[in-house]
Amino acid sequence: MELILQYFGDFSSKQIEQFSMLKDLYADWNEKINVISRKDIDSLYERHVLHSLSIAAQIPFASGLDILDIGTGGGFPGIPLAIFFPEVHFCLYDSIAKKIKVVNEVSSALGLKNVEAHHGRVEDIKGRKFDFAVSRAVAPLKDLWRWSKPLLKNEKKMEDFKNGLICLKGGDLTEEIAESGLRPYITEIYNVFPQEPFKEKFILYIPI
């Protein structure tokens, strides 16, 4: 938790409490349903929470936005972002039911009112649009864009950022980006949070 406060300082007491609860909640649920690598539980705040919040450090979501988390797994990046942005609504999707059970239980324990979780494939979402889609190490960029583009509102609600896809990825992305045919804005996370695990980790932003 101290690591989060090292980079972010303007939290309410409720947010601090919610962030502080994450370690025990995930440790407990991970014993029942394995959603995080067991070796990563001890470094949850660095490898999962702070990693998720790198999006918040770069893109300050405005109140009232509706965000889709594609393939949320155990709730990343959606749950840390939902704590960070209590006035933003987050819709978390995953195709694995037991992972969505963990998301629902963690969200309930935290008292998050701005999170809804669904078991299903984002490709099957009908009749709904979002301002942004986020994802964390889910699928190749070309697939993420194919899934998210039809679900994004083609408008701009924030002064500096148009609606779009924001994804967290790592390693050499040259081939993946070339195959996608996209030209994402790329931020190296190590330049935002100079922590060893974030070397060769990136935020990719593709406006609609």
C-alpha cells in the first residue's frame, strides 16, 4: 500500500481503506479460486495494482464516463481504477465465470458502487456503447481493437483525450503493432513508475 501512496497522494480515507483491503481479499480468494499467480500475491500492489493505475497516471478519466474492461480476469485493471475514479462507471467482462465470481465478491467487500461484472465475451455485447475500453495482457492488439471499436462511442468527452482503447502490454511489440495496422500512442510505464517490473511494459492508447 505504501508503494501506491508513493506515487499518488490525494486519496480520501475511504479510498485508502479500499486499496489497503486488496491484499487480504485477493490472498483469501486466491486460495479458493486461483486468479493470480501465487508468487505474485506478495507483490500484488506492485505487479497488479500499481500496474493497473499506470492508466490513471496517464489518462485522468472524467466523472460520468463509462469504461469497459475487456478480459478483466480477477479484476485488473478495472477494480483499482474503480477505486481511483469513484465517479466513473466500470463494466468488467470475462469469459471465465469463476473469475467474475471473484470480481463480484471483491467489489462487494470493498463497497464499490461503480462496478458491474459480467460473465461473457465482449464480442457478444449488444445495444451498449462505452467511452473507453481498457485491457491488461488479454489478446493481440488487432483483436482488442476489433472487439472494442464497435463498442466505443465516437465522440470526445475529455479535453485532451478522445474516446478509445487503452491497453497494458509488455515486451517487443513491433510485430504485434505492425499486424494490427494501428498507430497507437505508446508510453513506457517505467518512465511513469521507475520500478524494475515495469521495464519493457507499455500503455498503448488508440483513439477512435
